[in-house]
Amino acid sequence: MGVVWISIGALCCYLAGAVGQCLRSAGYKVAKWMVLSITAVGLTFHTAALYVAIHTDHGINLGLFTMWSLAALVVTAMVLLSSVQKPSESLLVLILPITMLAITQALLAPVERIVWNPPPAMVAHVLISVMAYGILMVATCQAILLSYQEHQLRTHRHTIRTLPPLQTMERLLFEFLVLGVVLLTLSLGSGFFFLEDMFAQRLVHKTVLSITAWCLFAALLVGHWRFGWRGQKAVRWTLAGGVFLVLAYFGSRLVVDCLLSGQSCW
């Protein structure tokens, strides 16, 4: 029951943060520090709920929806920290509803995958992988906002009034991409080093999709540095990489946990 109430606290704070940022985006005078503060409180509740959910009496719970909630936590934390010094708080409009869905799903439909006393190498690999996913999902959301902002400029509409200049949005996108690709490289490298066979039947989908996502993101960074790729081309490449990454992290887990194992996800 403790996890339920803690999760409800996180949901309420995240909802308040999302509503506050929506009001700011619509032009209402809502202070940025208020939105970030209530989101930070929600993040604290979310962290506490995840700690209880992951550390069970039987071992470490690495279930599908628990990991989804953990990834959402990392994404929210990255946006929150970035928003303290950079104008990236507009991403909360996209991030917080997804995080709330992840918390609800983990609470109502947990799929347990208990690992008793996992080795430190495995824990490190999982944490690096989740951080890589989080950063690159932030970049994907940033690409969506960048595309929407360009559309606003072309149509002379200004629905979201708190977005920073286009050049700033684009610079933030590539900063997220560089950090995300570095972490994804470490994730893939640690996987090949610590895991016995990255191309085993239960891992081959995740490995191939993750490498494909890495290639797309890396090609975009090289194209930006060498040929000046930007704008809608950068958006399309980022979204393509994001799709492959989502399929790698959760599509493969869905197949393994729900289809191959014969368990019910609901």
C-alpha cells in the first residue's frame, strides 16, 4: 500500500507540473521555479516508489514496466536538471504525461523479472543503458518541439509562447544527442564486454535495433559536423533513431517477457 500512496503523490505533483507548464506555454504568468519545484517533488516521490518496487524480498525486480518507469524517471530528471540553467522546461509538456503513464502502468500491471543479487557489472550495464535511453528520448522530444516551432514560424502562429529561439532549440538538440550517443556507445560496449553473447536468441533483437539506432544518431552528428545538417533533416534523423531505440529497449522486452515467456502483460 505504501508504494500506491507514494506513486499517487508522484502523479499529483507531475500533473500539477504539467498543467503549470501548459499555462506558461499559453502565456499565463506562472513562474518557472514553481513548475520546476513541484516537478522536483514529484521526482522525489517517483524515486521512492521505484526504490520500493525494484528492491523486493525475492531480489531485484527488472520487470518490463518497472524498467519503463525507471527510464521515465531518468528522462524527467534530465529535463529538470537541464531546465535549471537552460531553456528546456517546455519539454515537460511532452515528458510528464509519458512519465505519469509509466508510473500508472508499473503500478497496475507489473511484470516481474526477479534477479537475485545481480553482479555489479550487470547493474552498471543496466544503469548506463537506461541513462542513454533517457538522454536520447529527451533529444527525440526536443526534435518534436523543434519541428513544431519551425511549423509555427512558417505559418506565423505562436501557440507556445515560451519556446526559446530556434537556434537555441537546435543547439540543445545536438547537445542532448552528443551526450546520448556517448552513453549509448558505453552501453553497447559494456554489453559486449560483460554479457556472454549479445547476439543470443533473447538479445539479438535488442542488439540489432540498438546498433541501428546508434548508427542513425552517429550519422546525424557526423552530417551536422561535416555537412551542416540541421532543421527538418536533423528532426527526421532524430525521430528515426528514437523509434529504433524505443523498439530496442521496450519492443524486445515486450517480446521476451510477454510472448516468449508466455506471461501476461496485463
